[in-house]
Amino acid sequence: EGNPHCHVILRGGKSPNYDAASVADCEKDLQKAGLAENIMIDCSHGNSNKDHNNQKLVLEEVSDQICAGNKSIIGVMIESNLEEGNQPIPDDLDDLKYGVSITDACIDWATTEVVLREFAGSISQALKSRFD
């Protein structure tokens, strides 16, 4: 039977796919397949054009969609760490900078707090209406 609570993650690819048209296309595909229309938006990777600083812009667009009544978007993902950016793994591991990603570039903790608080504040009324 499968998991009835599964979701699709839109992470972009050659181009972003978090816009309203892409989300609507995904909803149609899920509906055709008889699956729950649950969509999570990855604000990094292809959706940010691989620039961690663009994640805030993605969150703002996703917020607009939720506030406009989209009910299929059930979550977001961001790339976040204690410190901004990323670093290669050095030969001497003692040279690793604490709190800096060794994979994808991330926004720092202070920025994370700001963008997530703004996002939560902007969608709070829309989320309440989902359950009215």
C-alpha cells in the first residue's frame, strides 16, 4: 500500500521549479498517480541557482504561494550551518573551520533564524485557514 504521508521534494535542476506553475504541474502529476498532493520545496540546490544567498528569495515566493491559498506545499528545506559558506576537507583535519559546511554552501545561523521567522510570520494566517 505504501506510505500515505509521503511527499515530493522539488529541488530544481537545470532551472528552478518552485514557481507556482511548476508546483501546479507537480500537483497534477501526483493527482494523476493517485498520490497525496504533498510537496516540499528545497530552497537550495537548483532552486537557488546554487547560490545559498538566494534561499531567502525562494522562501518569499513559496510564502506568496501559501498565502495565495496553495495547500499542497507542506514544507521547505534550506541549507544552513553555524557559519556561512563551505570549505573543502583539508589534508590536516585540524584546519577545518568549526561550523562551516564541507558540502554545499550554507547560510549562517543568524540568517537562518531571520529568514525562518519571517517565513513563519508571513504564512501563519494561511496555515490556520487550512484547518478551518
